Amino acid sequence: MLAVGALVGPAGPPAAVGQAASARLADRAVAAERAVVLDGNSLEPELIRAVLRGEPMRVELSPQAKGNLDSVRKGAEEYLKNKSHRVYGWNQALGPLKGEPLTPEQQLKFQVNVLRSHASGVGADVPERVTRLALLLRANTMARGHMGVRSGFVQRTLDFLNAGVTPVLPQIGPLGTGDLQPMAQAGLVLTGDEQAKDARTWFRGQTTTAARAVESAKLPAAFALEQGEALPLISGNSVLTARYAHAVARSAALLDQTEQAFALFMEAIRAEQGSLDSRTHEERKFPEQAEVADRVRTLTSGSQWMTEPGRKAFEDHPETLGGYSPRVQDAVSVRAAPQIIGTARRTVDEAWRIVADEANASTSNPLIFCKDSCEFVMGGNWDAARIGHAVDTLNAQMTDVALLLHALGERLMSKEWSYGLTPSLVGVWGKNDKAGLNSGMVQVQTVSAAVVPEMQVHAAPAGVLSRPVKFGQEDHNTMAVASVRHLHENLDGFEKILGVTWLMTAQGVDIVGNIGPEEGGDAFMKGLPMAKGTEAVQQRIRQVVPMLKEDRWMAPELDTMITWVHTETDPATGTGGASGRRSTG
């Protein structure tokens, strides 16, 4: 299981969050470049994740793929010498104007017009590393040799990647029927279109104009497309697949942290360990569920808090629960957490298989097939229904895990539901300094409650909201781009809820470990240690934020916690930007 943002490990204090990010950038600057050879068939999830992490690499087109591309291109040109052969996007126009023929003279101008007219996207920027992944995916799909492009066009794309030139792309525009708007924007920059010379473009992580970026990279200023080459760039789902892969990587890392936060929660409420019994999980025949339980069981192994003596030592005092009785079993949110998290884990695993399939497939229209001779076939391989519905499923399941975290947090707030923690997790319990005078984390937990309904709204599947466009020529649309945008919005919300969860669970653990008689004396849990695994997690959190004692300003600490979660779990951290397409400098 991928662990992009593994929690247990070295960490720094809050001020070090930015310093750690800078150090990672410096490390990447001196790291050796990975050599990557594209052949259209071998792009694996591990490499996709490396691109998202910003690992340095140099990408080349395999000699076999180059030879095949050039051979297929000649076959395409030979096929079109027959005047009766009409091919969409080559010698015929697009969309509802597909019936309009194009003369040989018009066909070159048509490539320019297609990019200009289709580059109409709006909204926030696609993150830089995600855009780089999209360009790599598109180059790989073109390298398969079924789109009829020249090898030089693929090489132009790789030259941009290798030089660190990355067009700034918009998120909003496509309906899941191709990457029309964002990849047309990329095409304007790739071709050096005069109208797009001021288009915002990244050059090695900094934004500038397209013209300046290309000049700084010492690349040829322009690259003219030939007949039929605009459509293979924009008619596909490489941007969507890249954004999907980014969301899957984020989800996997957030689930890593969720498991560790849940283990810490179990210590805070001194939970029954029976719900983690391997026999129960093996009997479900659900490997991902059993793996979650195993990891949580490993983290909590050796805990003296999660035992009958530990529960009795803590709960049998007026300062806590006021009396001990066997718990029998914990609430559903505690007992079913491995099942809920495991369901999302399985979807993440399935998602990587979908990403790998899409990365090595011909997702365009039309396609050309050559054996003894070549033939163009019009079809619908750009359609993103498979990705869109998978995105909607992952969104629903990550939202469900966020609801689980919120339910766990709600339990920590109540003295009864938490089995003796201070009301609202107030960090003091002396006679003259306690709950009432201090409000603890009551409003921190409310932040989580405020995020939940927003996530529930965005978890509604966009994939069932198809509507016809373009005079009915495109009468079914998957809306997969809306789906993936909603998923990322919900992962942002998940980060907030997880940040709240970390603050509250760590506070609960500190209360269990420190609370003692109101008049003073040893802590009730003295001599009863928590598990070494969860203790390491607790120490990591305390390097980010301190324990809450008397009430203090909580917003900065919650912001710090959420920022830390984001930095640890989003491989494309720090690459967003404004929504405008034109450079201001």
C-alpha cells in the first residue's frame, strides 16, 4: 500500500513546515535525473507518482516508437490521398460542423484555429506537477502510434517536459468528452502561437510568459502542426487522468494518516481491542479491511491503556467517569473503522489500475490502424465514463471516512461518550481552573461539523448529470471533470477534518496521560504506558502543535495542523495559482 505521507518519522516544530518543504526542493535539485523511455505501453503507477512528487527525470521516446510513429504518419498521408476518404479532424471539420470538408490549404490553418477556438477554459489552475503529468500521459498515448502524429510532435512535448516549461492550464471547461479546453491551451504554448505569447507558463517552478519560458529554455520559438495533429492533442483524457491520479495519491496518503489518527483515538478512549482481532477480519474475506486492522493493531500493540486494568485505573474517579464498569463493546464508529477505511483502500487500489490502463491506451478520435495498409476509424475512446464513475465512487468513500473522523471527534467532546475525558477536552482540572472557565476545543470541533455538509453536497455523483451539447452531436457527457474537481474539493475538506481530528485526539491522549486528583498528586495512569507505536505518533503531533492547557487562540494552531496535513499528504504541494491565463509579468 502506497504511503505518500507516512506519519511516523522525523518531524520539526510548526515553524519548520516551510523549511522542510524548501529542503525537499533543494534535495530534488541535486538528485540524479531518472531516465524514462516512452513506448506507449509501459507507463506504470510508480512513475506517475514520481512525477507528482516532482522527482527529476529526463524523458525520451523509444527508437521503436519513433520509427512506428513516422511509419504510421506516412500511412495516414497515403490513406488520405484517396479523395473519397473523409476523416474527422483531418480533412473534415469538428463537432456539429463535422460535415464541412477542408481543402489541403485549409487543413494547416485548421490546426491553428482548433487550438485557438478550443482554448476557452476558465477556473483555477491545474497544479504544475499535475500538468506535467498530463503532458507525459499525452505523449505516451500518442507514442502508441494510433493517432497519426509525427514523432517530432511527441518530441516537442518531451522537450518542454525536459526543459521545465509547463503551460498553465484551466480546470473548468471539458465535460468528460476530451481534454478540449485545457489541452488546447497547452497546444497554443507548445506551438508558440503568436496570440498566446503572454500566456502564463511555468518555467522550472516559476510563472512567466510562454514566450519568455521557451526562450529561457533555449527551445525553438514555434512548432507548426501539420494535418490532423491538433485533435490528437486535445481529444483524450490525459488532464483528467492526471488529476485523477493526483486525487488517488492524496487519498492514499490521507488514509495512511487516518489509520494512525484512529489508533491514537483508540488510546484516548481506552478502546476495546477485540474489534481488531484478526480472526474477525479474516472471516470477512476482505483483505484491505484485514490489512487496516493489522496496521492499527500493530500501532496499539502493548498498550496498557486499552485493557481492563487501564480502563479501571482511569475511569474509577470522580474527576473522570466517577465509576468503572465493563464496556462490553465500543460504538459502531470504533468497531467498524477497519471496514470503512478498508473499503476506501480497495477503491484506491482499483483506481491505480484504471490510471495505468488509461496511461497506456489510445484515448482519442479518430484512430488509425495499420497492417498491410492503414485505415482511420471514428469512435469514442476519449469518453471518460470509466474514470468519472470511479471518481464519484472514491469521492463518496473518502467523504464517508471523513464522516467517520467527525463521529470520532464528537465522542471525544463528551465526558460520557469518551469514558471520562474532560468536557470539551479542557486541558486543566484543578478546583479553580477547569471546564466552564475554559471552553477547550468546543469550537475546534465545530469547524469539522461545518465542513461535513459541504463535503456531502460535493459527494453527489456528477456522472449522472449528463446533458446534450453542440446541436445534439455530443448528446451524452460523463461530466467527469466536474467529478474530479469535486473530489479534490472534498479532499481539501478532508484535510481540515483530519487536522481537527489530530488536535483533538492528541489532546485526549495528553489528558489521559496527565489527569490526576483535583487537589493534586500522581496521574491516574502512572505506571500504565500507552503503546510505543501510538506514543511515536503522539510525539510527532506534539512537534507540530503543543498540548492545550488554559484556553488560547486556536485558529493559528488549527491552520498549522491543516497545513501540516496538506504538506504531508499532497505530492503536488505548493503548485497551485491564480485563475488567469495571461501573465502579469
